Amino acid sequence: MLFSYKAKSKEGEIVEGVLFGSDRFSVAHDLRSNGSTPLLIREKSDSFLDKMSGLTNIFSRVSVNEQIIFTKNLSGMLKAGLSLYRALSVLKKQTKNKTLSNILVSLSDEINSGGALSSGLLKFPNIFSKLFISMIKAGEESGNLTGALSDIGINLEKSHSLTKKIRSALIYPGVILSAMIVISVLMFAFVVPTLASTFKELGVVLPTSTRIIIFLGNFFSHNLILTFIIIISIGVSIFFLFRSKFMAEYIDYIIIRIPVIGNLAKELNTARTARTISSLLLAGVSITRAVEITEDIVQNVYYKKVLNDAKIAVEKGSPFSEVFKRNNNLYPIMMSEMIQVGEETGKLSDMLLEIALFYEAEIENKTKNLSTIIEPVLMIVIGSGVGFFAISMISPLYSIIGSIS
């Protein structure tokens, strides 16, 4: 929850601000630990201005690129011998993102009051993932914060790179289909009514497909704005439907069974699972906690279930690889075999890293060829639509020519 506060600083100044906290007592504790004396603490109301402020924060989040730069720069400065507090102060001066700047101020205050970096990051769960915070905490406990920050940067970079490549490969068909829909609506609205009036004057008997096209053309021409509103509404509804929890299981089931896309989704989830668990194990996080964090990171509900089963199996003392063997329809056989070797040799994190590197390379190669695979499919879809339209509008013309001759 967010709490607004008024407090007296160590210097005797009256300061006001906003803090995250579970209740007023935790906020008061945070203020006292910074040397301030709380005067007034109250939960922030859901006023219109607060809602607008929240809306602004949505558009001023800390991007993945900014998090990567943050971790790499912080790691570099700590390697150079700067103190953590000094490094955070330097980063605050360099950043142009207001949200990140405020976070860095909060982190500096946390360090200055004797707190840990991980505890400061916990105040921003919407910005920093559980993986990010857990690796920082493990780095602090092992005395290797610099190495943990470097590993986080690499992990974020790899994950972001894979996601970006898949999105880039899917942008092309998305743009083509969107353009096709817009052009089709305009043709129906402006071309079809002209042909329809000609057919009506000549009294031609129209086939069913032509009548359907003419009906749509008349509707679009008289309700062009409404048509685009409906199309946009359908698009927005599909977007939110894909993000809804109650549809997640059905959508995830379909995605992993779509030709080409399904295999890509499986390899992406395999690479993400392997890299995340490997990174956490190398940072010193326990296997059960590593699997639990990975479960939060993967998006597909079926992969979440497998990881939950894996966590339960490890807690019971069963082999980690057994769960993956039972789910080779989701995770490839190579995953369970490599994990088994890792368990037997005591090099589980190394084996998982090898798996991650292998499937990341596979995804990179497949995304390069994805547009080549999608192009003929798009040509078939577009050709089918154009062919249906052409036959439906030309067949009545042949009837006219036949009656004249």
C-alpha cells in the first residue's frame, strides 16, 4: 500500500513524501530507521488525481533496457572500488527517467540507514522481478554483489533479446493482416455499392456469395465509422481476453499446439526455465526457492504446473529430473537427461546453462526463418480472400455477357 507522510528530518526540516508499506507501523519504522521523526502518516486515497498519477506511472515504468544499464553500470562502479551509496548517487545524476531517479533516491536512503540493497528493491515489486531481487540478496549474502549484478544484467539481456526477436518476427504478419483488413473494408464501402447498383439495374440473378458481399458493402458504406469502431473494439477485446486469467489455460493450450509457433513457444519456455534456475543456483539460491521463482517468471500455465510439481518433488527428496521426464510433451527429452547428469555429477547449474545456451541459439535461428515460413501462409490467406471477392463479383458479369450473346 502507498502511504503519504509528513516527518521531521535529522536536520530538523519538515519533509513530505510517499512510501510503500504493509501498514502505518512499517512506514513509521522505515522513517525512524532513516533518522526522521514521523508526524503524520495516512493511506493515500483513491482520488481522481491519485488515479491520474497512477496512470502516469504506467507510462513511466523502468524499461528492461534501463534495468540492464542500471545493473551493468552499478556492477562496473563497484568493481572500480566505489561504495554502493556513492555508485547509486552517480547513477541518479546520470538517469533521465524520473521513476528510476526516485527509486535510486529511495535505495540510497536505504543504504545510508544501514539497510541492504535487496530490502530497498523489495519496495518496488512492480519494477523489479523476484528473480532480480533474489539474485541481489544471494549476492549480498555471499559477498559477491558485483558478480550477482553482472549475472542479472546478462540474464535480463538474453531474455529481452529472445522476446524482442520473436516479437519482431511476428510484427510483419501483424502489419500485413491489419492493412488487409483496412483495405478490404474500404473496398467493400466504396467499390461494392457501385457494382451492386449496376447489377440491380440489369436485374441479374446474384449467387449467394455475391449477395453476402453486397450486404457487407452496403453496411460498411452506410456505417463506415461504426465499422472501424467495431473492428478496434474486437481487437481490444481479443487483447484483454489473451491477458485474462480465466482464458489463460485455453489460450496457452492452443499456443503450444500451433505448428511452428508451438515449437518456438516450447523452446522459449525451456530456455527461460533453464537459464533462470541456473542463474539462481550460481548466485547461491536454494533449489526449491529457484524453482519457485522460475514458476513466477514463466507465463504459460502448463509450465507453471510442471515447475510446481518439480518444487514439491525436490521438497520430498525425489530426483529433480523425474518431473521433467514425465512432461516431455512440454520440455524436450534433452532437458531431463541433462538435469539427470547434473544431479549425478553435482553440476546442475552448469548443465542447465548448457541447455539455455543451446535453445537460445535454436530460437535465434528459427526466428530468422520465421518470416520466410509465414510469407507463403500469408499469400495463401490473401489470395483466398482476393479470389473469393473476384469470383463473387465477376460471375454475375459473365451472366450478363451470356444473356446478351
